[in-house]
Amino acid sequence: RSATKIWTVQALKDGTVISGDSMGQVHFWDGNAGTLLQSIEHNSHNGDVLDLAVSRDEKIMASGVDSKVICIERAPGSSSGPGGSKWVMTNQQRSHTHDVNSLAMVYTTDTDGHFGTLNHNGQSTSNSAPKVREWLVSGGVDTKVCSYLVAKMRKYRPQIAYKYPTRAPIVLSRKVRMLSIMRSDKVDFFQLARMDNSEVVPDFSKALDEDKAYLGSVSITSLHNLISFDVSDDGKYLAVSNAVGLLLFQLDLVDSFNEDGEKVQLLVPRKVTIPEDSNISVACSTLKWGKDGLLVCATASGPIHLVRVEDSLQEDSDDDVSSAQVTLEDTFTAHMTTSATATSLPVNQLTLSENGRWMAAGRNIVGKSCVEVFSLQSSSDSGTASANQHWWTLPCMEAPHSCIKFIGEADVDPALVVACNNGVVYLFDVGQRQLSDWSQDVGFPSGSHLPRELALCPDCPDSLAFNTATPEKIIMGGHTWFTSIDLSKRVPLRSKPFPTTHFKAKKWSKSYIQERQRCGSFSDKLKDDLKRDETNRNFTICLRYSGIIFQDFLDKNEMVVVEQPWLGIVNSLPDALFRQRYGA
């Protein structure tokens, strides 16, 4: 029998120390005397208590191997101080199915960085004594991230914030039709077949046979999981990073034969040596390959490196090591400031324009500096964009951004598309440092001018896709839905669901009319507008699919969609300590 282990410790202002142990107990200690004051049982299974969190008014949240999250408060009438406080468990929530490994307290802030909330006009409600909205966030083995409103934890159920990864660990190399998937300790590569349109009735969708399409893997032996990666568009180079540093590989496709004697291609990696005297080999939160061997490395500490990887004219002396040359061209630090701690957060999204002239970097913050734009080379047309400089900070939007992407072909000026977590989408003309004509026509902020159904979708948009065959359209989607936005057509009052009988959309029409009636804006003119709007199919929301973790265009009119059914995730998880039972 092993000794009891202490997994987590918290301390209160009055000197009380709280601990969670491997026997499923939450203990309260006198920090001055070192004596045990009280013990509260987290679960009856002796399941480990893995994490504790303390709210601003010193409510204690505890989670562990048992999937529930409990709230412990001071008993009414108990005096403050280590010796006089009595603690009772006041609430428990079971939104997870497996171990809850981590808890964190999150505070709502407005776009100016002050505590408080925003009203319906997007204005701050903060004052000299602002009302703080405090949230508890929990994450566990079942991949879900759930949020709880601390002040009303007993009244409201927790909300599932994320069930799938917000950034899909999948990359397309379009020139060689290769799909790459990052695992915890390796990167797998698959060859995508070409669509056969010569049939009398063409097959418009084709499932990937992973065994036949498998090209190979690059395994990384380390104590740390992989956190970011990218593969060049020509499939020649792989960049991957873990918590220790950056690794580069050159990828070669060689012909071989399988067991049946069929000719197949195999992927052979060779490690690229990074100079030791450079600052390149550091942990990177995001990586992105550009044109002509340019690699953009957003480091975990803040700076963004521009790295050039070029083929060497010398022959490789070692079959396992590439002779490619790696040089550091430039480093961006202008987006980092010391006036606010929020701007020191690492970049979590990178996007490059098709012509290679622009780069945008996004961070998980609200307000100023959430999306930064950089110019990567001189503009021959206007002469206003200098090489490798910080170009523009996007204005504050009414909600945090969830994904960003440049659209437009190489021979046209690109537009930067920014989708927010409330379903609102903006287009920016980065060359002129302003909203695009489409977004100006819609209005700013756009939340009240776009279909309300976008905000009713169960999850926020996490992908933007652009088809070069239809340059006036954008595909925006989440894990359970996607919509086609036609920039050349009028924005409808409401989005139509597809299929129209889907259970998620049954209440859309009723809730829209009821909301208009409550605010007194449901008039005969609005009825006529809604009737005339029935033929407008712009912003139609498709609800037929679920578990979409990746979608992007591989070629003209050819899209790659990767689905991960939720049941497949659940079946791969270990047995839960507690399982809900329903019925007799």
C-alpha cells in the first residue's frame, strides 16, 4: 500500500491551506499551526483529487478522477480566520464523463481590458466599481472544456465550450496532393487520389482508404508532446515543434513495392540541421510555410521569426541528414509591448496571402492587438508597403476572433477574413488599412446586421475555406455546421437551415419572430421583407454533418473534409470511475 499523495494545494488570504489528495479528500489546514481543521469527501470511490481553484470570494472548486466538479463554501454564520471557518459542499456538477484534470478561473473583460461586460450596443458597462463576471473552466480526459458561471453555479448547467480541437492538427500540401496529420509523438502522411470525373455519373465524394494512401510517418522521440507543425505546399519540408524546440525535416518520396508486388510511394525523412548559434531552435506555438522556402515561426515567448530554408548545391554526405541551409532572415517584435500582459500571449494562428506579400497573426485575447498584420515584401504597385515590417493592428471587434484567413488568388489584392466566436465575419482590406467594401456595406459592428442564426449555432466557426473557382464565395464552418457566404449577393434577414426539418433549427423561426415582437419591431413591413427574403439562399447553414475537424479546398471545386465522430473518441477513452445510470 502506497502512501497518500498530495496532488494540488491552494492558500487563502487568512492563512488557510487547502489540499487535494489521492484518497479523494479535500483537507483544510491551519497554515500557521500546521494542524488539520476539516476534511470534505470529494467522492466515495477514493478517486484522486487532481486540481483545486479558488474564486474571488473564496469559493473552493475541486475536481479529480471522479468526473464531478464540486463547490465548497464557508458555512453561513462561521467567522473568518483559519480556526473559525466551517466549510460545506454546496454544489456539484457532472458535465464530464472521465477524469477532470484541470480547473481555472476566468474573468470577463471588455474591449478596453476592464472588468465588466458589453451591452447590446457593444459599449462597456464597466464603471469605477465594475461588476465582474467570474467563470470556472474545467478540462479533462474526455477532451471537453466546460464553463460554469460561478455566481449562479447552482442555477445554471455548465456549457461545453470546446469538444474538438480549436485548431485541427491537419495540413494540406496542394501541389503534391498530400494530407498530413500531427499526433502526440509523430506526423503521419497520406496521398490523396484524384477525383475521377470521367464516369457517366461521377462520384462527387470519395472516402480515403488510409491503408492504401499511407505514405509514412516522422516519429519524434521526446518526453514532450508535439504542439505545432506545418508542411510546405510542395511537400518538401516539414517543420514541427514541441516544448523543447523546433525540428526541421526534408521529405523525399521514393518508389517501392508492397507485399502484393504493386508499385507504391514511401516517404523518407531527413533531418535538417539548424545552426546552434541562431535563435531559431526554440519552442513555437504556431508554424506556417510560405513561398520559396520561407518558414514563419511564432515562438512561445512572443517574437515571430522569418526563417529561410534553401536547398544546398552540395550532395548529402549522410542519408539521414539533409544538407539544406537554414538562415534567420528577420524577427518581428513590434507586436509585443510591455504595457499590457495580454499582448505577451503567444500567437496561436498564422495566415499568409497567396501572393506572399502579407501575413496575419492572431492571439487569444479580446480587444486591441488580437490580430496583427505584417508586410513581407515591397509593393511594386503603390510603394507603401516596406519589406518585413509591422503594417497594421486590426480594430477591436465585438467578440474574440476564432479563425483568420487570407482569400484571393496570387494576381489580385487579398482580403483578410476574420470570423468571431459569435458567428460574425469581417473582411479587411489590409493594403488600405480599412474594412472592405462588403463589410462597410454590412455595417460595423456587424452582429446586428448579419443573420441571427449564426450566433445560434452550437459551436463557433473554426475554419474558413476559399474556392478559387468561385472567388466571390467563402465557406465558413464549425464542428457541426458550415455556411456558404456569397459576397456578391445581398445579406438575408435570416439564414435558412439545411435540411429544413433538422431538429436544431426547428425553433429558429419561432425565436426570431418572438424576439422581434418583444422589442416591438415586428411590423407589416418586416413580414413583407421576410416573405421576400425566402428566395435568398445566401448564408444557408448546413446542419447535416457533425464532428467536422477540418475542411479546406485542395483544388478548384475539390474540398477535403475530415470528420471525427464523437463516438469514436468516447470508445477510445479508458473506463470512467463513475458512469451515469438512467431508468430502472
